[in-house]
Amino acid sequence: MQPEARRALHKNYHDYHYGFPIHDDNELFGRLIMEINQAGLSWETILRKEKAFRNAYDNFDIAKVAAYAEADRQRLLADAGIIRNRLKINAAIENAKAIRQLQQEYGSFEKWLEHHHPKTLQEWMKLFKKTFRFTGGEIVNEFLMSTGYLPGAHAPNCPVHTEILKTKPMWAGK
């Protein structure tokens, strides 16, 4: 990838996605998949593969992914466009099932997150470890920062920080 294209990829994510609240359950699930798959890799690798992830995981449709069977696991393991890691693929499918349960109990994945807010990172980590698969501390921290539940995505002097505050992220309070 050319340096200009790399900068554009990072700038787009930094300026329009990172730290902004997500209110769509499928997109929240998609971000969780992306964060899980980033473990051990660069975020740039994941950003370059985002379209392939969307295609492979039915546009992050929670209900569809929760219903994946062994044939789907094999399809994903054979898909060179995504990260072909059995643990990460199994985590996506099992986490979709867990989110379906949360949706039944709380109305949505977002409402479950809001129900448990505010928490410290350590409290969030404990909750995620109890609820989901393949969610270590860095994954949980980045997922929550990148979706507006924990502060720290941008420094206060970053112009994007001001834009994020306009969206009323959970960490900023009411």
C-alpha cells in the first residue's frame, strides 16, 4: 500500500469512526469482530480487510452470524480476505450468539452496554470475559474507546475530540 493510501486509510478512521458512538447493534458487533481480529496484528491490516470482513460475515448481521454452522466456519477459514484464525472465527460466531441473548434480555446490545455504564476498564474487562469469547484487556479497552464508552480515543486538543463531544458519548456523561 502506498504511503498516501495508508495515511488516507488511517485518517478516515481517525476522523470519522474512532471514538464516535455507534448506535447500530450490527455495527457494534462488527467493531467487536474487528477488534478481536486485530489481536497480534496492526490496526492497518484490519482496516485494509474491513470490506472482506463485512462480506465474509454477512455485513456483521448478528442473527445470520449466530446461525453459522460448520460449513460457515470452514468457509471463513478458507477466506484469504480475512484473518483465518479458528479461535477468532469461533469467537465471532459464539459472540453473535451471546449478543442475541443480550438483545432478548435488554432489547439491544447497545442497551446492554448502556445498562452497565459507567464502569472502570477492569470492571468492563471482567464483564466482557464473563460474557464473550476472546476479549482480553486490550480488545475490551479498544472496543469501548472506539465506540464511545470509555474516554481516550483522542487527546483533548485533537479537533476530532470536539466533534465526538457533540455526539454525547457515554463517557462524557449527560
